[in-house]
Amino acid sequence: MSESMADHERIDFSKINFLIVEPNRVMGQMVRDVLMMLDAQYLDRARDYDSALTVLRLGRTDVMITEWALRDEKLGRTGMDIVHWIRNDPASPNRMMPVVMMTANSEEEYVCRARDCGVSEFVAKPYTVNAFYTRLVSAIARPRQFVRVDEYFGPDRRRRRSDEYAGPERRLPADSY
């Protein structure tokens, strides 16, 4: 493990159940290999929206890593739709699970859309193992507070707290819904 990876919090990945949603077999295997290198033992895989929801409904997933573009995108289903289901559907067994979005679409528009859908962290492809690890650690060890604002439910989208903000508090704490 590189020195910068060792500087982060220690996480026992062997106790975390991951779901990898990736339509490309090779890319899915790469994510799996990195997780196994980190000693992850519980890995489920799905290649599309329906199979991802089937696994998620079992209620054993702790962290989901999903690609934005899925093969059934022509049907209007993307990784974003899975995130929306997790965060908003009453049938979701874990509305606050960490979700890492991976995609080659790293333009600001995509990052903002993912953030506004409730993604915990964003990883741009191609990625380095260290970048992926850093995002995983951030999502798992330092999760942001969950909030509900209007139609949004998910991690607080702000990365920093500003003492200069003098407006009304519009966010509801996670225990108020």
C-alpha cells in the first residue's frame, strides 16, 4: 500500500458487504480486484438496474459502487436511478448507505448531477487505486450528515460549513422524517 493510503483511517474491509454495479465485465473485475486487494470478502455484482435492485432488496449491502452508464440506459435506467431508488424508495433497506459513483463522465455537470442525486463520492475513470481508496475511505469513515431539503434526501452536499451564512436553516436533521 502506498504511503498516502497508509495515512488514511484504517478500515476493516473484510467486514463490509459491497455491491459493484458495472455492465462492463472487465471494469467490474478491476473494481473487484482492488476491493480484494483491500481484503474485502463480501462482494456482490450486478450489471444492470434490475439485478442491482434484486441484490439491494436482500438488505445485506453496506456500500454500493456503481457505474453511471448501464446497458439498460435506453430504457431510461442508469446508475443514477439506482441511487434515486436507494435514497427515496420506502422499500430501500438502507437509505443512508454510502454510494460511490464511477464514470468516465467527469465534467462538472455530471459531478453536480451525481451530488444532487445523493451520491456519497464520485470517482472519475480512469482512476488510480489511491484515488478510489481515498473516496471509499471518505464515504465509509467520514460520511457526511444526511439531510432532507425540499425533494432532496442524501448526504449534505456542502463539503464545508460556513460561519458567514446568516440565512435560515432549511435542512431537516436525519431523525425528523
